[in-house]
Amino acid sequence: ASGFWSGVTGYSFGSSVSGTVDIVVTSPSTNVYSITSTGKAGATSSSRTQRKIVGQLAVNPGLQLKYGAMFSQDVSLPAMVQVVGGVQCNGAFTNWGNISGTVYSNSIQNKGVYTATWSALSSTNKLTVTSAAHVKDYRSYTYQGQTYTATTLSSGTIAANTTFSPTSTNPAGIYYYSGNVTMAGGVAVNGTLIVDNGSFTINGTGSSITSASGYPALVVKSSDLILKGLITAGRTFTVNGVTWLGGSIKSSGVFLSGGLIFNGAVVFGNGGTVDSGFTSLASVKINYDSTKSYAPDMDTSVASPGVKFTSWQQ
């Protein structure tokens, strides 16, 4: 109920160990844990000895993403945007969309059909919205203690039904391109796609990106994510993982059906939003998923995750 393990009394390590241990865990402050461990050895109470060790741990969780969508400044969310899992807006928020969860912002105006619950930003609910200056450059990255290099794409045009996957020299499956990128239909990226110095256009249906645990799925560093419509065919694109955008989510052309689905979290880190061109035939859906929103190293201004002892007594 407290969000952490409170300990155990009389824990046994098995029949081969003639003793038990009592453990008490408390949290005197956020991300700080005091652990008291009392070991008891001996077959009977008259011959039993015990030893107590008290340690205090400071846990740094790294970058935290706990909302479906996070905006760096004032935003007006269009009607055909659905967010499940709450919103953080570091400014004034105007809501025309469908939001499940709380909006944390400086102020809110509910418009249109849907009404969102609002709470003022405070030190307890305001999380870091990663800015463009602090997005990690994943072209070189550490995976299971070893350093690897992302794969640079040879072209900004990704052909239909292409699959990108991890390799022995790129085990997190990180793929990079500097310039505009256009993705056709049926593409599967099993890893991370980084678009630098250009826009990212979806020009097909059925494509997806699914990140490795601990890494973002899609990073568009300096421009927009564009869904390009075609009146004779639908357009769909799914991201499973964290998305960071240096621009906005935009639409182009006429949509028959489809839309964008984000399972994880979307960070608009450079003043971006969602444009009003999406319709009931092609919407934007953002579903917060804690299992897919874990990219603790994505913000270089936030200390990397780790645990250290701050005190030890025995």
C-alpha cells in the first residue's frame, strides 16, 4: 500500500541454515529507504545469537513518465485526440479532446463535448518534460554494460514491408537518419527510430515501432510527425514505447480511416501539439502504459538511475 516492500519477520533461508532474519523497511523521504536487518542464528533461544545491520539507500529512478501526454507549454488539444492516463501541460491547457485521467496544468478551459478533471501543477505532480537540448543522443549507447553504435539508415525512404530488428552489433535495435524520413506501409521497427534534422512522414498503413525496454521508441528531434492521408486508403501507425517530438503531430491530405496510436507516453518537448486536421475517420489515440513508458536515460539533465548507500551501521 505504501508503494514499497515493508519487510518480513522470521524469514528462513531453508533447512540448511539454522536461523532467520527480520527485515523492516521504511521510507523517511521520497526515494530514500531505511532497511533494518536482524539475523538470528542458533537452534534454541538460550543459545541463539543475533546481529543487526541498518542501511539507508538513496534510489534515483531516472526520468519519470507517468502521464499519457506531456506538453512543454500552452496547448489546445483538438477534438479527435484521445488520451488515456492523464496529461501534464507546463502552461495553460485548452481541452477539446477526450481525456481519461487528470490534467495537470497552470489552468484549464474545457471546450466541446468532453470535460477533463484538472489539478494545478505542483512539486508533487510536475515531472520533467524533456527539452530538445537534453534528449540523449542514442547514436552511441550502453547495453548490458557494453557500448554499441546505432545503425545509420542509407536513405530517408523506408520501403513497404521493411523490418528493422536488433543485431549483434546493435542489440537495442536503434536506427538513425539525419534528414526527412518517409515510411511506407507494413514497416516494423523492433527497437528505436531516431529522426534528426527533418520531419517523419507516415505514408502507408500497418507500420509500427516497438522499443526495447529502457529505450524510447521514436525520437523526432527537430520537426513534425506527419500522417499523410489518401482518399482511397486508410492510414495507420502504432508506437509501442516512449515518443519524443521536437515538433507537432500533423495531418496531410484526406483520410478515409485509421490514425495514430501511441501505447506508452508522448512527450512534446519543444512546444508542439496536435493539429486540428484529424477527423472522426482518423484520430490520434495516446494510451499511457507504465510497462512501455520506461526510458530513464532519455533526459541527460536527469541523473541516471541507480542505488547507493548513504549510511551503514552494524
